Amino acid sequence: MSMQAPPGLLTLGRIRARKVLSLLGRRTLVAVPATAGITAAVFWLASLAPFNPLALYMGSQYEHATPVQRGELAAQLGLNDAWYAIWWRWVSGIFRGDWGTSRVFGQPVAQVVSERLPYTALLVASGLLVAMALSVVLAVGAARRPGSAADAVVLGLVHLAQAIPPFVLGLAAIAVFAIVLGLPAGGAASGGADPTLGGIALHLVLPAGVLAVTLLPWLVLNLRASVLEALDSDAVLAARGRGLGQFTVLRTHVLPVALLPFMTVVGSKLGELVTGALLVEAVFSWPGLASATVSSAIAGDFPLLAAATALTSAAVFAGSALADACYLILDPRVSDV
């Protein structure tokens, strides 16, 4: 005999599901034009930049070409058009599956993205998971006894991590863990060999660790404040009055409440996470999309730069929306976000 949920719970579940779908729909309506506007700004800024896109496209052949040849090629490439016409051609190509061609890598932009995006996603996910696990341990350990030596040590460490730029932290990690301990400090494979799962995991240790440390300050400080607030709540006082142990109180009454705003903070900080990944990839020569973005910006490779900008913006909007949706699902006290 199967058990069915009470009609009231089913109705509440449907209402909650509709609210989540409404939230995601509203955020999508904002994210799509905002992302389009950001990519348009990239092409507008490109039109104001003091370099010659034709010279960047032709390379060393530019000096040997006649003015007539340069003019014909510029007309073929549409470089003489207004920036908004060039942007619209790029947007129209996206809908046809054509993201343009990267001059830096000599490949279609879609191929560059498909090859490099998994490495960036792996680095970001690994760094974020490590940072979240460490922040829970450090924040709970510090908040259990505010003002103690453990609390002072944790706060001192996170403020020190906050003060050190990511590239300096990366260079320090290379000096200590790569030069002294022998961990790999660059790329995703050794000596030009084909990447393997074991090799990628080993090469991921340092960049993911450095990225996690750069994320720790705002994660630990936010979660510590939430744990302190939860520890002073009436529910925790009542649980202690019933004789529940400290570990049980933390697991059942403190962390479920403290982690809800923590999730929203994680979603809202995805922009900083992407920025940190860009610097970490540059330091450790990680073959991700962030390092390709730097190369495209330096070389004026705007099809690739616009695609990377669009993907980054979409990731930030999606992360914020999903974090708020999870908050809406898990906390019945919240009616809308």
C-alpha cells in the first residue's frame, strides 16, 4: 500500500514550484538583454581602441600589402562598418551557430570555447568546493567560542588571505609547493604529454588550492556571522535546554539555518570567482577559457573576447538565480526573492 502526501503539502509544493519557475523566468528576462548589452559594450570599446584591427588580422603581411589591398581586405572583413553593424553580424552568427574565428588561436571560436571551457569549469568547481568545505570548518570552529584564541587565529588568517593578491599567492605557492615539494606548477600535463585524469588531478592541486584560499575570506566571515546569529536563537537555546549535545545542536539547528544565506552569498560572488580564476589560470598556465580571454584582449581578438564575456555574464546571472531559487526551495519562510 503506497503512501500519498497530504493534499495540503502537495498544494504548497506546487505553489513553491511555481514561485521558483517565476523567479527563474524573471531573471532570464533580465539576463538575456543585459548579456547582449555587455557584448555590445565590448564591440563599442573595440571601436574606440587605438589599434588597427586589420594590422592585427594580417600580422607581418600588413607592412607588405599595398593600400589598395588593405582597403579591399578591410571591406571584405567588414572592418569599415560601424561598431553596431559589426556587433549585429556577430549576434546573428551566434543564432546560426557561427561564433566567428579566433585570430589568436586560428580556430573557430566555438572550438576554442569547447576545448577550454571544461578546464575552467573544473578549476572553478574544485576551488569553490574546497573553499566551501574549509569555510564551514573554520567558521564553525571560530563561532563556537567567539573571542577565543581559535577565533582570533581564524580571523587573522582570513584577513591575511584577503590582503594578499591572488597572483602573489600563486607565486608563493609555486615557490613553496612546486620548487621545494615538487608539485607541478604549470599546465594540465607534464612535458607536452597528452592530459590524463591522474595528471590533470595532480596539476589541479596548486591552482585549485590557491583559488580556494582567495575565496575563503568572504565565505568564512559571512558564515561565521550567520553561525553566531543562529547560536543566539531561541531554537538553539531550547535545544540545549532539552539536553541535546553540542554536535547535535550544530548539525540540526545551527548549520541548516546558517547555510541558507551562505548559499546566496556564493551565488552572488560568482563574478569575483571568475576574476580570481582568470588570475590563477594566468599564473599557473592552466589551459582554460580565462587565460584565452587574456590573450584575446591583448591581441584584439574580439570574437573570442565577446564570446568569453557573454559566457562569463551568463554564468554570473545563472549562479545568482540558482542560489536564490535554492533559498526559496529550502526556506519555507521566504515567499519571494
